[in-house]
Amino acid sequence: MSRRTDYATYSRFSVTVSMWKKSIASRLSAWARRKVRQVSSRRVDGGIPLARRMLRMVDAAIR
């Protein structure tokens, strides 16, 4: 094989992998954006973070 053929083969493969990685990355970033919106909207509305809520439940059970 010539160098040109090798380069073309790897070039095509890397583009395919790159597109797949971009797809996964966009899904993950979209998930993270939704999660941040949910958490931040709860805090703005006066919600209690989960760790503090659990602590209150444990304290109430002990009393």
C-alpha cells in the first residue's frame, strides 16, 4: 500500500469516530444542561438540596 492509501483509510475512519464522539458528547452536554436547569430552578424556588433534606429526615427519625 502506498502512503496515500493508508492516510485516506485512517482519515475516513477518524472522521467516523469523531462524528460518533460528537454525537455522544452532544447528548451528554444536553443532559448536563437539563440537569443544571432542574437543580438551579429548585434552589431558586426555595427548594432544599437533597443532602440537607436527607439530614432532616434522619434527624426527625432519631428524635
